[in-house]
Amino acid sequence: MDVARDDVDIPISETRRRPRPKLAIAPLLGLILLVNLSASLYQLPLNRIIERRLCRDYYKIHDPSVIDNDGDINETLCKIDDVQKSLAWVVGIMETLWIVGDFVMTIPLGFVAEKYGRRTVLWLNIVPRLFLLSWVLMVGYFEESLPLKAIIVGPCLSVLGGNCVLNSIVYALAASLTDDNVVRATYFSWTNAISYVVTFVGPGLAGATMTLNLFLPLLIGICLLLLAIPTISLLADPTHNPSAPEDEQRRPLISSPTLKAQNSNSSILKPIVKRFHTLHSIIRSHPRNLILLLISFFFTSLASSDTTLLAQFISKRYHWEFASAGYLLSAKAIVNFTLLTFVIPGILRARGTQGPNQPPTLSDWDNVQYSRICLVISVIGALAIALSITPSLLFPSLLLYSLGSALPVFNLGLLKSPSVAPKDDNRPADTTEPETHIFSIVMMVKILGSLIGAPLMAALWVKGISTGIYGIPYYVSACLYTCASVVFLGVRVQRGR
């Protein structure tokens, strides 16, 4: 999902130096809201649609008497081990397929973004999301015509872009709106806050609408995605904005990968291979701190894959309906929203300092210390969830776990710090847009963690159901957060400002 300093050898026009108005972040926040809310509305009905089909197939064989005249079964009767294990595998397979397509196409779509603009890739990103929700709705509605196994076709269009592509572009666009470290970190906090607004509103809204009609959340999600299409056109795309004549004269024509992409008539394979070389050279040109950050991103992404299990975890462990689980997840997200909307921006403003003729800057030391605190809280929170044998214990555990949600704000804030940026003589000569490259690398690492985490957490959850130790996925998450904490201890920055 970036290097702090501009190359002093490359002149930059006053037009490009001029700070962008804060309103420029509004369309980006609107897009995040629409896309993430549609995804949040999809999770609970997906689980219930699959569970209902599995449950009906099970009782047709073992006890047809529990099926009423309309073919429905009381949801509480579907919490049996066999049904829940199959549910975990089906959802895990779908999640993995979605991530695989997204991961494989991150580099090719990065080239498309350079050649045709980031907005084009964002429009492409809406297509697989629309298809996924529509297909799940069709499989759930046409039960007699479409077998349950057909539902795994839903993620097939993720090759047009998923969360990795979306987040890398979103964070690159947010970073490009300002050169102020404090404002940039605040933008990151806002984007994360919007995501957690979604996790606050989404599950509760899905639960409430599911009680009216199981397919209503999916229909709402489709409408939100349709609204996202015109919202994308409002985004400012720095790589494809018309330049002033003097900018054209001063822009380095040979070294710009964007211009190469736009003017290239060769096959797409050559630019993709070159992109891999570019990313490799960027990593090599950066100090050890970047490698440690990437390893930490991997472990935390792997550990956070447990969040996709929360609805199943709550429903199975406490024999709750999915709608009720959605209300609890919404309550948990209140902490995330408050933390990222008010607390973290307040800390950023309080800790930012201002030197003579300089904008406020955020200490790298502060970023590192806050990141370590968030990791420790995540370890404790995951352990608390694993040990929560009753809902009354689970609720405060979820709130504690939520306090670690600010970690990406501080981690991402380090990506532009001098302690992570390469020295001037180590900068790749052919890279004039490091922000997009760095965020692409980070997103690829995070999506790799999710790619491994999705099937791993599904397997751990099935193991937990089999053994009766339901907290197994969260014990493992606590271990992974601990590994990330140990890696992060190696990050070295100068103390002070």
C-alpha cells in the first residue's frame, strides 16, 4: 500500500509543489466507503447461504423431520460440527481463490495503471466485486437449478483486481495528496477509519436486513458498487493530469516508467518483467529497515486473517444466529472507529512538531514505539478471544483486540521516513514514481500473508471444531503477532525529531 524525499536532481514545478486542498481526499474516502461497505454486507449472507444449503443436505439424510414444509431449518440446528466444518472449507476456498487472482495480477494491473491511469484500474476493480455479489445471490436464490459447489465460481474475476490492487492505488493516491508527514499520516488514519466505519455499520446492517430477507444485503451491496463507478471519476490521478507546458519541458522523458508505459507499443510481457526488476532494485536500494517492515507486514497480515472467521467463530461457539453475530461485530467496530477517527489524529497533531519555515513532522521514533504498542495489544487481544468461553468475556476481548487496529497508520507512516528511504546515490535511476512502487510492494507482501492465512485459518478452525478447542486460530494469531513484534524490534531509527 514510498520514499519521503523528492529526488533533488529532478526539478519540480511550482504547480506540482502547491499543496492540494483537503477536499481532494473526499472522493477517495467516498470510494473506500462504498466498496468496503459492499464487501462487509456480503460476508454474513454468504455464510448463511452456504450454511443453509449444507444444513439442508445434511438433514435430508440424517433427520428430514426437522425440515419444515417450506424447506427451511431452524438456524440453531445448523451449528453441528459437520456443517460448520464444510462451511469453513467452502468460505476458505472462496477467500483463497479471490486472493490468488488478486495477487497474480497485481504487477500486470500496475502496468495498466501506468499506461491507462489509476482510475481505469479502479473501474476494472468494480467488475469482479459486482460479479461476486451477483453470483452468490443467484446461487442462493436458484437453489434447485444451481448446485452449492457452483458458488466457488464467484471469485473467478478477481484477476481484474481485488483488495491488493485497490489498496495499493488508494494509499498511493492518499500519499500523493500531500508532502506533510503529519497530514499524510492523518489521511492514512482517515482511510483506515472509513474502513472501520464500514465494519461498524456493515455487519449490523447486514444482520438487520437479513432478518427481512436473506438476499437484501447483497442487493444493497450491488447498488453501492454501482454508485462507486461515478465516484471514481472524481478522483485526482497525478499520473494522468494534464501538465503545464513548462512541466512538459522540465519532466525527465527517458527515465519515466509512466511515459514508457503510455508510449510503448510492445507486448505487455516485457514491461511486466521490467516491473519485477524495478521492484527488486527498489528493495535492494533501501536500507535494512524496509526489509524488516515488509516481514512485519507479512506476519501481521497472516495473523489478521483470523478476522474472517469471527462470524463463524461466534455463531458456532455460542450457538448464535449470524444476524446476532453481526450486531456484536458492529459493536466491536465502534472502538476501531473512535480510535482511528479521533484518538490517532489527535496523537498525530500532538506529537507533530514544527521547525523554522517547515511543516509539522512526525517523529520516526514515535511511529516505531506506537507500532510496537499496537503489536503487543494485538497479541493480548488475540489470546483473550481464544480464552473467551462466554459471550460476556468475548465482548471486552474484541474491544481489546480492536485497540491494535491503529498499527497500519504508524507502519505506513514509516515508509516515507529517512530511516527507510534509500540514500541519494542508491536510488534506482529509472524510478521517478517510488510511491506507487513502494505501496505495490507492501500490498503484495500483505496479500501474500492473506493468501497463506485464508486456508491456514480455515484449517485451524476445522481443527478447533474437531477437538473442541475453538480458540486455536486465535492462539496461532497471537504467536504470529509475537513474531511480528520480534521482527519489529530490529527496526532502528534515530531518537528524537
